[in-house]
Amino acid sequence: MYEKLIHHIVADCKELFNADVQPIVSRPDEQFGDYACNVAMQLAKELGQNPREIAAALREKLQVVDGVKHVEIAGPGFINIFVEDEVLVGDASNISPYQHHEGKEVLVEFGNFNPLKTVHLGHLYQTVVYSAIARLFERSGATVHTISYHGDVGMHIAKAIWAIGEEVGWKPQDLKALEDGEESDVSMRNMKTIFGSYYAKGNEAYDADSSAAESIREVNRHIYDRDNQAVNDIHALCVKRSMQYFDTIYDELGVSFEKHYMESETAPIGTEVVKKNIGNVFEESDGAIIYKGEKDDLHTRVFLNSEGLPTYEAKDLGLIELKRRDYPGADKSVIITGNEQQQYFKVMLAALKHIHPEEAAKTEHMTHGLLSLTTGKMSSRTGNVFGAQSLMDATRAAVSKAFVDSEVQRDIYLAALKYTFLKSRIGGDIVFDVQESVSLEGNSGPYIQYAYARARSILRKKAASEDEITGLEADERSLVRKISEYEEVLEKATKERLPHHICTYLYELAQKFNAFYEKNRVLEHEREAQRLGIVHFYAEVLKDGLETLGIPAPEKM
RNA sequence: GCCCGAGUAGCUCAGUGGAUAGAGCGUCUGGCUUCGGACCAGAAAGUCGGGGGUUCGAAUCCCUCCUCGGGUACCA
């Protein structure tokens, strides 16, 4: 109905006033109607007419639209539209009407876990956000290619490799301890601790000892040039182990990737691209190759440093070349990073515009905020920060304590974890309380899962029939009206790339149903058939919404 | 300094040009042998950072100031 109304209003404004409008049709407070439009007030100034008169003219037109019951004009000129019950029931029963990205090929990429580094909360958050965005595109009909990008080169890697190399005397065959570890979850975590301590060791030496710093820089060059067997072997082993460890986290989260790209692959290609464009895009300055962003109202950034090594900027250009090679048919390329890279990306994309303008045009960079904890003292004395693994463990523990006998603890755990991250708007920083994130009450993932399980429980007792739902009572109508909003919510979430709209809606819907259910019987009631039908629609929306967010919807809890 | 972003109830957040600014947590009051109480009903709690402006209408747009975060050439 929503799209139909917009269509009618556009046509009517054209016909009546010869005006081109982009009307906003909203779902007002229930007392004002099922849909509301403010186009009359927008047009009032343009036409020099009284908004209520404009509204009155539109009202005549809208009143005869099929499915519209009546139209009221309120306040300064709101057009409030009341529709027939069947319209709401129809919309409530149709949960996948919009396919905005049908036939489109979309790449969704994020730069995430870096080999040899610990996985912290921000990485976990980013992973959950990323997979929800990818699902939104999928849900709206796109073919989505999921891509991850990992920093396996750079000073942080060089520091760790140097420390390992020093310890084993640069004989990688002595790395038995690393190679032979069992690949169980626990041993993978140990591996991360081991890598972390090597990194710390290398970092310390780099700051304290200038000769160590020089040899670390040398290791760094070897990593780029791949010209030292010992460095290559240690590097390969460390990356392999790290990626195995990351896979355990991805598996746990139910996230998967079509392709992983590594900076070691993108670096040489990016370097090539930059070198090829010196003179027309890039220029030399103080021994480095830079892009002057000032001509685009941005700032200058280094693409190749004075040692000739590519910075992240050049590597990113290399990654774009790889994506062009691997996905020539992509219509859109979405990249998700933290806010701090916002201005950096503008410069990189400005440079890209000179190299591949069409690629720059289809690239969309979206950013998310920082994650922090309310209780700042989550790091223990030993220096272990409260990382991704700690949060996952804490959440899992809370779930197994609260749902001792449940067969779906994993599903509930995923709901608690993911919903915590997804319920806030993407973009701003998020401060959260571990206790609250682990909470299973109120506005939480498990609350919505529970709502679904309750609905399924009713439907197990008696299945919804195919009977028509007619003669809605006030409470029923109100619930159906809410269910019918789902398609609009989905559309909004997809267009704005903001999954939290779905969370907000699902929570409101579940609350509304719970309130209805509290005072109205479903089974063994004279309107049982109709009510079972409504419960069925409600359950379908909850399930679809949860799954779009990447959260499972178990039948029983 | 310059360039971004943020500031809404005690805390964490929705609301981003519309009608009395909404939730969760916390506090207080009530409701469970009941279709699943992991729930529901209700109360208290707000100068929407301050000030100015645009508009029929501003938490939302513009200007300005304050506070915090980020970026600002060889980190990502």
C-alpha cells in the first residue's frame, strides 16, 4: 500500500497543481490514521495556497483509491489516510515485496583481523556490523560477494617476526612449537597469546635499541620483497596460524567470506599502479610519492614512502585492482571501516577518480564508531585487555547459566552478542556495559527470540488456517497494522544501510504482541481462526527480521 | 590552527523538517497453579550542550560559542 500511495500522490500533485513532489508517507501515531502525508504543507509555499485547501483537493483524489477507507485533514494540513482492514492484512502477509537490488552484484568488504595481532572488541563489532550490511543487500535481491582484507605486512608484523626470528636463530625449522600445536580452539588462543608476546617483545626492542630497530626495518623490507627464505617461512607460518584462529571466530559467529585478500598481495600491485601514474596523478616530494589532496579540498597523503614501500593508500589501490580483476561485473563496492579512516578514504578515492573514475563512482565507503566499555577497568593486572574472546566467553557463560537445559544455547548466545552491537545506529561511538550486553531481558536479542518461540508454541498447538482474516477488533487491527510496517522498515534499513532500524522495529512489534497476548486469548476463543492467522504473520516477520540480522530464530528455547 | 564527527531522562541509546520528545537498564507501585512471566500494566525522571537565525512548524536545517573524540605526509 505504501508504494501505491506514494505513486498516487505524485500523480495527483502533477495533475492538480502541475507540481513535481517527492512525498514522504509516514506511519503516524495510530490515532491519526494508518498513513500520513505532509505534501500539502510543502506545496503551500510553492503554490501560494492555503495548505488545507491543497490537502482537501488531494483528499478527493485519494479517497477513491482502492483500499482507502477515508481520508482526514488535520492540523495545518496533514493528510491522514485510513485504509481498509484487508489492506493491512494483505501487507502483513507479504514480507518480501521489495527487491531494490535485484540483479545487482555487490561487493561488501571490510578490513579486519590482522594476522599476529589480538582480536579486540572493535574487530568483533565490525564483523557483526559488516555481516548485517551484507545480509541487507542479499535480502533486497543483490548477489553479494563478501570480502575480507587482512594486513599481513607492515611494521607490526615485522616486529613480531623479528622477535620470533631472534629467538629461533632465524631457523624456521625450529619453530616446531608453533607448527605442531593442536588446532583445537584452546590451542589457537594460546597461539594468539604467543604471537602477541612476540609482538610486544619486538615493539619494545624497536623503541629501546636502535640496532634492533634497524634490523626490524630490514625484516620489514624482506617481507615486502619476499627475498629472504627464513623471513618468508616464518611469515607464512604465522599468517596461516592466525587465519586458522580467525576461522574459529568466524565459524562461531556464523560469518563467512567468499575471499580473503592479503596486503602482501595488494602491495606490489598498488606500488605498480602508483608508479605508473607518477606525473599525472601522483608526484614526488621529499623522496616519497604523494597525492596532493588540496586540489580536492582534502589533504596530502603519502602513497609510497621514501623507502619506496607502499603505504596503506597504495595497497588499497592495489586491492581495488584485484577486485576489478576478480569481480568485473560488480555494480557497487561497499567498504566498511572505522570513522578514523573517513578522511583518509576521501583522499584515496580522489586519487582513484583520476585512475578509474567509474570505479570511484561505484565505491561506497561507510564507517562505524568506536566501541568502548563503561567500566574502563576491564584490563587485568597481567596486561590482558578485555578483548573479543573475553566478551564472547562472558556472553556464553551468561547464556548457559540462564538457559541451563536449552538445546539452543548457541542460538541464544549469538542473539545476545549480535543484537547488542546491531541495535545502535552505525556511525557513532558505542559505549557498552558488559553486564547489560549479556543481559537477556528488555531490548535484547533473546527477548525477540523468546517472542518468536512463544508464537511458534501457539502455532504448534493449532496451525493457522487459510481462512480470511476479517472484521478485525481494535487490538487485532493495531497489531496487524504494526506487522504490515515491516516491508517499509526493511526498505529504510536497506536504503540507509542501517540495520538498527530492524532491531528497533522488531522490539516494538514483540512488545505490542506481548501486550496483546496478555489480555487477549488466541486459542479457544471465538476469533481463534483469525487470531491464529495474525500470530502466523507475526511469527514470520520476527523470523525474517532476525535472520536478516544474522540471528537465528529457534522454534523452542 | 584547519578539516570531519558527536553532545537527547541517573546510565545506555532511538527519534535527523511535522502532531503531547520515546525505549531499555536503574528507582518506585501493581499483576504469575493460566495459550511459554525471559512477560505485562502503571509512576517518577528531559532548559534535546548554550545563544541567535530560517520555517506555518526545529532535537532535526543555517550561524556562533562551549565540551569531547578523530584526522591533519611517510601507521592503519
